[in-house]
Amino acid sequence: MLPDNVPKSDAPIYILRRYAAILMRNGKFAEALKVLERMYPQIPEDSPLKPKIREQIRTTRGLVEKSKI
């Protein structure tokens, strides 16, 4: 069950964002990147979350590259 302060329309994005964070904490950067990239088009253009997720995708791509070394 989601907290009361999370609007129902944002639930999928909220859940995907948390899931990506869990994956990253567990070192699964490639999987987290897939989740973030899947979520990104669902975010409205005027949302303040859009640039944050774009930056998180960029950072995660860097971590994926570093983990290949």
C-alpha cells in the first residue's frame, strides 16, 4: 500500500523509482538503467521530476560503464 501523500496517478512512477533505487543499492546498475529508461517517457514534460530522472539515467549509464571494466 502506498503512503496517503502519493497521488494514485503517480503510483507507477513512484514504484518504478523506488525499485530502481533498490536495484542500484544492490549493484544491479544495468537493470536499474532499464527501469529508469522505461519510466522516463511516462513523466510529464512539466514535472520537476523529469530533469532529476534524466540526470539519474546519465549517472547510472556511467556506473554501468564503470562496472564493465
